[in-house]
Amino acid sequence: MTTTTTTPTATPSITGDYAIDATHSRIGFVARHAMVTKVRGSFNEFEGSGHFDPDDASKISLSLTISSASIDTRNADRDAHLKSNDFLDMDRFPTISFRSTSVELATTGDYRVTGELTIKGVTRTVTIDFSYEGAATDPYGNFRIGLEGSTTINRRDWGVSWNAALEAGGVLVSEKVTLEFEVSAVRQGPPEA
């Protein structure tokens, strides 16, 4: 009887520095409108980078800059209002930024990223729960990882407080906004050991 022994293929190291591929990523948000439905939108222009180390969460970092003017809810009038000083005041504050200050492993493949979110010149600490979605080398030889995350904030904490009362009670726009991150990041340089 002959036995065949196979050597398992080594898993490539995913530790390294990464740049967010904006073409294959999405930064979005969800807010309630008129108390009865949700409006979804996204920011179409952003850039970010970071370091990923699945074995040591304390070495993970993330830096992200978003163009306020790139907000897109598929409605030009609404987008113009969101860009005005009632909401993002993009003429005075053209960017939204996030810088991580600490990362901890929540469960295997899930990370709790705490950092400073700046909107309209106001900086507050937020925590975003991210899940690691996998890694792959694309047809062009780029090694990339996928991460998805979300957090809910109260927009009033950043001075984004405009609203209108509804006849039947309640307000036009919810104070709570869910931020959504779907990230494809490309490794910069060789993997780290």
C-alpha cells in the first residue's frame, strides 16, 4: 500500500502597509428620513492608508481622509443641502478625517478600531467594529485584503444639527447616522515576516 503525503501550502503573510483602493471600496452612511425610511449615501472621493498585522492588533493603524464635496445620495438637491453649512459646510471644512489611536482584537478576525473622527473641525473619539474579509492576489499581481466595518454616531456631536419638525411629530432627519466602510486595500511593498 502506497501512501501519499502532501505538504500544506504555506499561507502568505498578510502583515504589511496598505493603501485603500478607492475604486474598489465604499465609504457610506445611512440616516432616517421623515421617521419612516432610510436614505443611503456615500462619499466618492477619499484616500487612506494603514498597517495591518493580524497577529498583533496593537500594531494595526488606519488613516483616512474624505472629500466632503464628494457626498452622493443620488439626489442633486439633497446633496447640495448636505454640502451647505446646514450640514457639512464643505466650503469651510472640505475634508472629513479619521485617525486610529488604538486597535484591539474583539474576536478572531474582528477588530475594534478606536480613533479620532473630525467633521466640521470638531474632533471626537469613535470606535468602529471591523471584520477581516480575506486576502487575495488580483490578476494584476496586487496583493489585497478586505475589511468591512460600521459605527453609529450622533451627528449633533459634530455640530451637524440642522433639522425640521414634522407635522405629525418627529423630525425630518435622524440625529443618529450609521457610517459604513467596505475597504479593499492593496499592500505597498513586500510582506513583513
